Amino acid sequence: MTPALIEASGLVKHYGDFVAVDGITFAIREGECFGVLGPNGAGKTTTIRMITAGSPVTRGELRVAGLSVAEAPRKVKALLGVVPQDDNLDPDLLVRQNLEVYARYFGLHRETVRQRIDEALELFQLDDRAKSNVDDLSGGMKRRLTIARALVNDPRVLILDEPTTGLDPQARHLVWQQLRLLKARGVTMLLTTHYMEEATHLCDRLVIMHRGRILREGRPHDLIAEVAGPQVLELRLPPAERDALLTEFPQHDGVSVEQVEDLTYVFGGGRASELAAARVGDPHRAHLRPGNMEDVFLLLTGRGLLD
């Protein structure tokens, strides 16, 4: 098995009496994309801030490439490329200058910097905008530039905190394409995201956090099969018709039903779900679809807002 590049054991973070991260344990292997999912307030960003030595660990052990984050924060930072939630590009500098200034923090040789900047700009299709003002870039271009900047120091781990938030579908898919290319090149990635499709496409493994704890860990498609099942039946029926239809489902632990306002979800119905959808005969009223990560996320964390 590939050795772990990031290891967290019993990781805890307190802010006064508030417990933001409550004893989580995980390991990220070299060359994989590891996802951290969870609703707002779950502890995702706090976990990233501890890994990047931006916030001290209250309790537990946290290592990056064998280095203790608490004991060697500067050495750990040198191994990381960080893409924050919000773009923090310098609008007073040109596109290329943003990357050059960032590279100075790592004490790299000028020729090495030039080569890496050229490669990063080409990878994210920004080489023709190298002399542009940052404010002249679209939102998608700014996001791609922020990711390109994080690659200049040739990091062991690329940390992506909600990298495609606010992007339109075309820009999001372009970023996904480039991240998949980086993963194919062996770049280790830690990803937080609110896009369940993004997690499914990019992550080799992921954890789902809630209220500072890890609820489940696994590969996306395994979690879908285990938690949501291969098929989900969505019903938009009047209560009487819905209740009559549900009486035909087997009463065992594998079948669960969720009611969300006027929409009913049936998980684990198997053949009974297929027969119910065929009997209704209208996909707008009875829709049988594959299970997905959003089903897993909502089944584990609930549908209510935390803040």
C-alpha cells in the first residue's frame, strides 16, 4: 500500500469552549485525491488550517511527509501548495507577476521559477494572459490562476479548499480536467467541496464530517452503494396514492423512506422500486434514478441547515 503523506490521529481543535474538530483520524496516501465533505460548520476549513500550520493543534498528532506540523511548521508549509476558498490575488500585479512574487517565498532559483511559471500558465490555459491585469480576468480565469500559483513551488500536496465555488459549469469542468491531469501526474491532493459531483469525479477516497467528527470514510462509489443503494425512487404523489404505493414495499431494514415536503425518497427498494415506477408510468411523478453522493451526504448529515 502507498505510504501516507498526511497522517492525523485523534486531531482536536478548540476555540474556547467550542469544539471545531473532535478527535478525527485519517491518512492521505501519496498520489491520491482525498476529499473532505461536510456542511458549513463541520470542521473542514479548520482541519485544513491545522494541516497548513495556520492554526495550532489543540490535541492529537498531525504529520505531513513525516514532519510534525507542530514542531516543524515552516518545513511543512514548504511542502504544500494551498488554494484558499477566496481568491487572494494581488490586483496591482500582472498575471505572471503574481506567480513570480509567490515563488520568492520559497527561495527558488530564477530559472526554475521561470520554467515552472511557464508550465503552470500553459497547464491552465493562461499563457496568453501572462501580461494581463488580474482585474481583467474572468472569475474562472482568476480561479485557475490561483491554482496555478499553488503549483509554482512544486508541492508534495496540493490543498484545494472549495476550488470551484462560484464558477459556471464550463469553467468548473475545465478546472476538473486540469486537476485530473495533475492527479495523473502523481500530485497528491486534499479537496474540500460542496459539489457532490466534484467529489465523485475527483476523489479516490473521502470522509464526510459533521459537527467536527468523521461520520464515514471510503471510496465515493462504495459509499453510494453502502449508504444510498444503487437506485433511488423519487415520488411526487398525493399522500393517499403515495401511502398505498409504499405498502407494497418489503418491510425490512434495507428499505428506508424519507419525506421532504411534497417529495418522497425510497432507498433500497430494489425490484419494488422498479415496479412502482412502472406502475405510475410518469417520470415526473415517480422517477427511478441511480443513487449519488448527494444522497449519501444528506442521509448522513441531515437536510437541516446548521447556520
